[in-house]
Amino acid sequence: MCAAIAFDVVVIGSGFGGAITACRLAERNYKVLILERGRRWIAPKYHAKHPNRTPYPRHPTDPWIWNNACPEQLNGWADFRVYPGMIVIQGAGVGGGSLIYANVSVEASRGVFATGWPKELTFNELRPYYKAVAKSMDVQRIPSKQWNPRTHLVKEAATKAGYPAKFRALELAVRFDPEVAFTPPNFPDPDKTRTYKNAAGIEQGFCTHTGECDIGCPVEAKNTLALNYIPRAEKKKARVQALCLVTKVEPLPQGYRVSFDRLQKGQRVPDQVTSRIVIVAAGSMGSTELLLKCRDYYKTLPNISSALGLNWSSNGDFLTPAFYPNRVISPSKGPTISSAIDFHDKSQNGQSFWVQDGGLPHLLGNYFGPGIQQPFKNLRAKAIITSLQKSILQSYDPVSKIMPWFAQGVDAGDGRLSLTPSGIGEPGLNLSWNIKRSRPLFDEIARMHRFLSEKTDGMAMPAWPTNPNLITPHPLGGCNMADDPANGVVDHKGEVFRYTNLFVADGAIIPRPLGVNPSRTIGALAERIAKIIADDGR
């Protein structure tokens, strides 16, 4: 006789997929449990009110690094996965990727949905869900009287290069104070920012342009999921358990058993819970790895599609630093990204991408300091990290003349995630990614970065093609949506083929590169998945 099922829904992960599905189902009176591998973080100024949460890391000895090989010992802010030709960066904590994303919240272009998606998924189908995410994340554009030098530079570059109509200020999940105006280098004082209670009843401040979006906003002006969807879910009695690393999912007659390790005092403590519905939302890498292990290692989910792990994409992320000898760029000030020049019309040799301004936090030296190498035992990984340290730190100055030109684009989306035997215990996750089919995109982005730099009297640094190691914080795919299991892992509802009430709701299900920051699309899909589950009476 089986024990009673403990929850209606267990959500694995608390990023844009997990937080949103958990919130919406809790609002529909489902009994929800969120299992998050990372910690609960908070700005240091609010730590006294929430002593059970960890202050954002700021010093070399703080918990910066999550290491998947030994998370019981290293369960910090960011998860770096180093593979041949590609480094993947992910957030680790309650709020998932929203902790480290650059605030950009935009819809994908209509053209993205023309091919590769289940027939039910169209741009028009997602429109109401896009709007719901924008409202909940309180997205807005940076006020014109708060533009920083990078924003002005992007607009100037678009005009001088002959693309003035392609420039746009981006929608950001940041609360700006409409009463504030300033002229750089005189930026607002973080200690004097006004505070307010947001729609979820959480205290936040207004943006003071500290440039620390990716490492934790010190005034909580950045709208992470920990400030909206998650507290809303908790008000509806959803439970959040941090430092719980899920290891296995197995079917039961009435639902599923989810096994996980509690990360406590440098140890792993095994535990498990049962649920009628399971939503896997651990991100492209985490969700795919978990399902691969359940299919091929534990064999608890042996009927998952053979398409699992296929069509992985870096979303075309690319960075070119440029040096401006005669102007101050101040990349350590302002929102990390504020604007873009949009070439998704394929006017540049048939490639689809956009160019953005980029920021580098003043504390980047801590982020890429000597301690970052310690978690990496592999010599090749250490060499790549060392190279990354040198390339960034040598070009970085807190009052810098460096413009980090960013971009995302539609790459080939032909990467593959698979398991690699570790020799000891569980296998690890491997990424097989070849730049060959994506090279025309990256060549065109690099050319445009050089062109925009030259038009604005800057000098693009020769990071391409001499440096073949790319970096992405926007991994997509691995558990792709499709019309059938021959071509994907989940259907248009996010439900895993052949496994009723097992869902995936995160960037892993996006079946093709978006070429733009993906958070709102992931969120819109999660809003839709939750509504379908509730409306179906699951």
C-alpha cells in the first residue's frame, strides 16, 4: 500500500519557470512545494530583517561559487560550467536566473515562432502571457534623464553607422525613481534612495545606478523573482525549501517521488517527497541533466524521448570590449544593459541579432579573483578561467574607458547535452558544441561591434576570432517542445511525452534560439503551462 501523496505540485527550481508556475498554481489553491538547490539571498541592508538569508557576496572570501561536483561545500552565487569552446554561467539561489540576469525583459520577435515550435505556440498565443509577466515584473524603460554614458553611446553609434531607427531603449525589470535626474559622473547615493512596498508587499528601493545588477542590487531595485512571484506564492501557502538538490524523479501510481539531498553543514542529507504533479524547472542545464540521469542512469523514466539533450543553444551571446581613449564610459555605473540596436531583420548578411551596451560591476575583481579557480580541478578549466581573468581584469578600470559591446543572436542551435561517466558515482553533464554552423553569426556580430566602435572613435579589442571560448548566461534547449516525441521531449503544454503530470517549464523547453534576452519568453511559457494545468483540473 502506497503512502499518501504529500503535495499537489513539487516544483524543482525557482527561476522564471519554477517561480511563476509555483505562484500561479498556489493562487489556484494547489498545495505547492518549491525545491531550490541554492540559498536564499538578500541585499546586506535588509539582512538584519531576514537573518536566515545570505547577504549578496561582495568580498573574495564570500560564497561566490556554486560547484556541481561538491555543492555541499560550495553552494554560492554563480554556477560556472566549463566545456570545450563554451562557458555557461547560471544563478544559484531562490529566484534562479533572475538573481544574475541583466534585467532585460523583452518579447521575442514574431519571426522566431515561424518554425520549430509546436503548432499551438505562436506569437499571438503568447501575447497575453507576455503581458502578465511584464506586469508582475514591473518592467519599464530607463528614464531619459537617467541615461548613462553607455546608453548615449549606443544611440550615437546607431546614428553614425546609419541605423538610427534600429536603436531602442529596452524594457527592464527595474524600478526607476521618476523624480530623479542626474548628470554623470554624479550618480545617485544608494544610502539616500527612497523605498516603497511593491505589489507583493516587499520593501524595495529605487535604482541608484550602482552597476551591480548581476551580483545583487544593493537597494533591491532590481525585480528578481524573489521579490514578486515567490513571495506571492508563499502568501498562498506555497513552501520554499532552499539548499535542496534534486537527484531523482520516479513514477508512483498516484504521482511521483522526488528524491533530493539537503545541503547541510558541508554534508548531503538524503530526503524525498511525493507529489501528484512534478514541474522540472532547473534551467536548460539542470533540467536536462536531471532527466538524462532519470532516463539513462537511474532508469526511473526510461521512456523519455531520444531527443533529450538535443538542439542546445547559447542564444548567440557575444562580448567585444572596446577602448575609448577620449571618453569616459563608466561601465561600472547604471543598469547592466539599457539599450539595443536591433538587426533581427537579417539586414546584416542574413544574420539575426542585436547589439547592446554592457556593464561590468565595480566588484568584478572579486567575481574573477584568485579564489574562482579553486573549485575547478580540471587543468583545462583552470586555464580557461585564468585566461578569462586576465582578459577582463587587464581591460577593466572602475572609471573605465571600456565599452563592453554585448549581443545575442540566432545561432545554429545544434549543441548536445549528454552524460559523461565520472568514474565515481553519478555521471556528469557534457556539452558537445561546435562553432562551425554558428560561426557566420558570430563573425557578423564581431564585425558590427568593430564597426560601431570605429564610428564612435573607439578601438574594439581583438577578442575574436583569436579567443574561441564563448560565454553564455542564456542557455536554451535540451528538453525541447515539439509536436511529437520523435522531435522533442515535451508537448506544447510542457508535459513530458509518455509521462502524465510530469512537466518541464524553463529555458530547456525553448526549441530554437531566440536571439534576445529570454527571461520574458520563459516566463510567458510558464504562465501558460500553469494556466493549462489549473484549467484542466489536474
